[in-house]
Amino acid sequence: MEDHEKALLEKLKAISQSDAQDSRALKSFLITMDDIIGIHSIRVSGYACMSGRELGLSEEDLAALRTSALLHDIGKILIPPVILNKADGLSQAEMSTIRRHPVTGVKILRDIDRYKTFADTVHHHHEFFNGRGYPCGLSGSDIPLLSRIIAAADSYEAMTSERPYRKGFSHREAITRLKMGRSTQFDPEIIDSFICALKKFSGEDFWGTGINLEL
């Protein structure tokens, strides 16, 4: 493990032991990281909570969803930046490295008392509703509910954001792709609630409204 990776893990442990509000402390930590991990995770948390409220989750479940979403890609901090930010195609070995991040995230979180309760949600956020996802091939309701919510939010945010290897999709294109994934990649009820919640913002630039969806 590289020195900077060890430093990040120690900082995460320090945050978990502080009295600071979890979400604020985690956001401050994530902002210092690569955008593909940091800003992405903050936005996914916002989208996930928006969807969770539409689904009628309790405040307790929303709090767990918020923190789980902030931590969902924490395993990527151990992926070399040269792979994470690669502009051209990934090799099979590099793709395997990327796909290990949920398992790596579990290992990180289970070593931190305050965050170990979120490990299961993080572990399964890349499972597919039809059982063809990873790392465990779970399907339907066997996938934790919060993982299913994060999966939709994660995909939408990733699709609509710029990446080194492609331009971001439009909102319309991203929604079309989410709809295409109903009952295969995504829980159809969650996709419907996510789209319904987005419509409440009348097509405005979500991150330009100043609305804090995590309140």
C-alpha cells in the first residue's frame, strides 16, 4: 500500500472517531479526493436521498442511505489513479481491478467501527436486479434495498458527468438508459421513484439550483 493510501485510510478512521456530523465530515474528506471518487460520491448521495424520500424511507433509513452513498466508492481509493483516470480502453486486468472496489470497500469499512454497519450496502451496489451484476450475483429483493437505490443514483450521476474516456450524456439520454435497464440492471420501482423525484425539479440544472437534497 502506498503512503498516500495509508494516509487516506488513517484520515477516514480519524473522521469516524470524531464528534463531527458524519455526512459533513465525510463530504469534507471526499472533496479532497479525485472527482471520480469524491464529487461523484457526494452527488450520488444527494440523488439517492432524493429517491429515498420519494420511496417514503424513514429518517433513520435516509441517514443510513446518505452515509452509505457517500462511502459507496471508498474502495476506489486503493485503485491507482493511472487506472481510475485512464482515457482509453481498460485491459481485462485493469477492469478486474476496478470491479474489485466493492469488496475492497467492505474490507476498509469493516475495520472502522462507526462505518462497518454500512459495509453490506457498499458491497452490493453493483449487483443487477436480474442477478448478472457483481460481486455476488444477487438478484431482486436479495439485494439490499439501499444498495438498489444507490445503484440507480450511481448510474445516473456517472452517465451525466464528464469522464476522461467520454463526454457526459444528456439528462434525456441518461433517463432513457435507466428506463431501458428496468427489471434487468435496476429495480423498476426504484427507477420509477427516481425519475418521478427528478421531474419535481422541472428539468432545472439539479446542481445549479442551490437545493440541498440531503437536509
